[in-house]
Amino acid sequence: MNMKKTTIAILVSGACMASASAMATTVYKDDTTSLDVGGRVEVRANFSDANKTLGDDNSFENNSRVRLNIGGEHAVNDDLSVLGFTEFEITEDSDYSGDNEVRYMYAGFSSKKMGDLTFGHQDNAVTYLTDWTDKAETFSGSINEYNASTSDRAANVIRYGYATNNLNFQASYNIDSTSTNNEGWNAMLGYDTGFGLNVGAGYSGSEQKINNVGNQRADSNVAIVAAQYQNDMGIDVAMTYQGGKLSAVNSNGGTGLNESDFNAVDAYLGYNFGNSNVNATYNYLSADDSKDFDINNIGVEYAHYMGNFTAFVSYKFALLDDNKNASYVGDNADDEAMIGARYAF
């Protein structure tokens, strides 16, 4: 596994993923060392009744953002390399105030014989599986974020990965991953059949903070099964299932989840033709003990790719009953549209 190329490829979702590594610019390279710089400038306009407030009836929200990433790798010998990668994101809110976020910041070792070992703010091990369905420009992958060990990225993660031609194994441990005393571990095994079908399974165990006051924690235990099929005719189909016990804090002041049974499904159906992609997504999560965490929606999207430039329009159909409860923390219960354009470099 070439960790540098893998991490750069993660930065752009959807049909543009395959070309993401080519967009990063190598600013320095010699026989043993390379340094790459990349990023994106993305303007996004979101329209939804969920954006309205008591003092503002405007359904528009500015979701624009800028990302900059830097990755370096140095070969110690023919087998072992050391590497580092970081990515920052700056967003512009509707009040035009900026907000900064560290998306990635990690370093480690890469061995052709022994695999890769990294530490820092990075993907969890099971992100390898959940990325199969989290491909849309906008409305996909929302079922992963309640659990520190299944979220796409987390801070203070130790991750080990080893890959052969057909098998990919990864395991990671989260140390206080969200600064709320959440910690845990997860592992996954993926298999490439060689004829377009990938299958995988994973498991996550963590201790999650479940209230806003104090430090009460409870266990989350999540099993994950995923499959993806792609072919040369542009078809891309994937599904992820998650189930088990879920614990989570309610950030809006409601009652958190305390080892609640839950089921979740994330599905993606895409078709790539020419320089375009059309896709439909389905996101569903239901916890037995609280409706405040429920997710249920269908997304449809069209995206067009012109070299480094991408334009897309997405629409989400909310399938939940209109949930105006102030303690609701799931993906909003209103329909929403997103229009965006991105230049990646």
C-alpha cells in the first residue's frame, strides 16, 4: 500500500476520486524524498427550511470551503519509508465568519513487507469500508458519525494497515478521539474478488460519553458488513450495514443513547458516463431508545467533471416525519438542495 497516494485519493469524493492523486503537485522530489501539495476551492449553496431561524426566514446557507493539504515521504531504505500528511479546511458561514478545521494531521512508517503504521488525526480503520458508499458529493455517509470509532476521521488514532493484491486488513485504536473522553478500537478485513466485487466486514468497540454534564460513559459495539461492485460500463453499486449497541451524547441537550440497539444502512447507486456521474443514495439509522438520532433520507445527484473543475447539483428527500424537536441531532428532517462548484489542485 502506498499510504501517500491513498490519503491524497481520499480528499475528493465520488467519480473524481480516481484522479485526485494526479491533481496534487509534486513540489520537490529526489531519489529518496518527495513533497506534494494539493487542495480545493469549493463554493456551495445550500437551500433548506432547516436553515430558517426565528429572526431570519432565509432558506439559504453558505457551505463554501477551502482545503489545503501537504504530504511528504522519505525512503529510509528499499523497504521502509517515513511519511507525514496534513490537511486543513476553512469554511465560510452564512454570517461570513470563518471557521478552521484540521481534517488530517498524522505521521508514521510504511513498509512494503510489514505494512503501514501511523498516528494522529486520520481515518479510522473501518473508513475503508464505509467509503464504498460515501461517494456522493453531498448526501452520503451520514450514518457513521455518532460513534468515535466508526466516524470517517478522528483525532489521536493509531492505525495499522497491511494489504496484498486481494486482501486489505486495517486496525486502529482511538485515544480520546473527540476530546469528550470517547475512546475505542476497530478493525476490518476487505477482499477484492478480482472481477469488480469487493466485500468486507468490520467491528468497532468504544466507550462513549452519553451526557453533556459530567463524564458518564457507556459502551458502543458495532458490527459492519459492506459490499461494492464496479464494472467497465460505469456501474457502481455499494451497500453498508451497521448494527449493534450504540451510545452517544445528545449535543442539543436531550437524553443521550445508553447502549441502545440500532440498525443502519447506507447505499449508493452510481452511473459514470463520459465526464459525468449520476447517483442516488439512501441513508437510514434507527435507534430503539430515542428518535432524536434517527436518519432517513434519499439523495439524488448529478456531477460533471472537467479536468480539475467539478460542478454538481444534489437534492435530498427527507423521509422522516417533520421533526421540530429542539433536541433532535440527526440529519435534518427537511428536504434540502445543494449546488456547488469546485476547483481542485
